[in-house]
Amino acid sequence: MLVELDSLAEVEALHGALLVADLPDVVELVPAATTVLIAVRPGSDGLNRARAVVEAADLSHPPDRTPRQVRLPIVYDGPDLELVASTARLSVDEVVALHSGAEYTVAFCGFAPGFGYLVGLPEPLRQARLDNPRTKVPAGSVGIAGEFTGAYPTASPGGWRLIGRTSAILFDAKRTPDPALLAPGDHVRFEVAS
């Protein structure tokens, strides 16, 4: 079942409601920018139970639950760091302080396995994607685009403004129980590495 919503806040609220409902026949929940995909065990009554949670969910705020806290080390030396500072009319040190001083929430994952779209980016750092995307962004690159910040789990093309890099392994197919380091709802902080 694909549920279409009006905002990231409603996605977070519905995703949280489905998580705390502990529906045994739901095999996967996939939140995105304005949707939540609910996959259930074939032949079960999982869709009916999920539908009941969807219909009863209070989309004005997520249910109380304790998010997982994730710390990502970061070196602020990205090729667009000075561009971001100039565009924001800030010093590089102010960009670093703002970015590393915020707490982010993984709104959803996508684009590539392990890529978390993190919300909570301070307003002065919100900037457009690059006019001309790079054909290859190194794994671990930390960038910003619009209201999001995030780190590239693997080398790939990308158009985000790169401000630094992390040594964290964001996706490892052999890691259990989940190959992705970040999951929707996690709280993330970037810690300046030396």
C-alpha cells in the first residue's frame, strides 16, 4: 500500500505510528518525501491492520519513541565549502559551526543504498544543488541541497554542494541486522574529526 501525504512532517508521523503499532505482518516500511510504502506478508491480513493504523494516525505529530542516536565524524574540507560560505554570507568557520552544531533527523533513505536524507539543516545553509552535477562524488562526501544534508555511501554522480567527508561506512552489505547505518527516524550529529 502506498500512502500519499502532504509533507515530510506527516510522513514522519505516519511512519512512527506504523512502527509503534508493531504490525507482525508488515515486512517493510519505506518512507519518502511525501509517501510511505507499506509492504506486507502475502496472504496475511497485514494490509487491513496497516490501513486501520493509517486511518487512525494523528498526522499532526509523530508518536513518542526514542530515536537511535548516530554520530558521524566529519572533516570539513569539501570542494564547495567556500562556495557555501560565500553564498550564505558566512565565514567557513561559521558554516562548520552551524552544520556541526545542528541535530538532524533521517527523514527517509533513497537515491543509493544507505543514503539518508537528513532534515534539520540550519536555514542559512539551505542552498540549491549545483547547476552542473559532478559525474563522480567520492564515497563519504557530505553535502547539502535544499533543506537536506547527507553523506554519499558510495562513489556516484551527484549534484549536492560538498562541504566535507566522513569516514563512517554508511552501507555494508555484510552488516547485520541492517546493511545501512542510517534508518528513518534516527537522530544524527556530525562531529568534527581532527
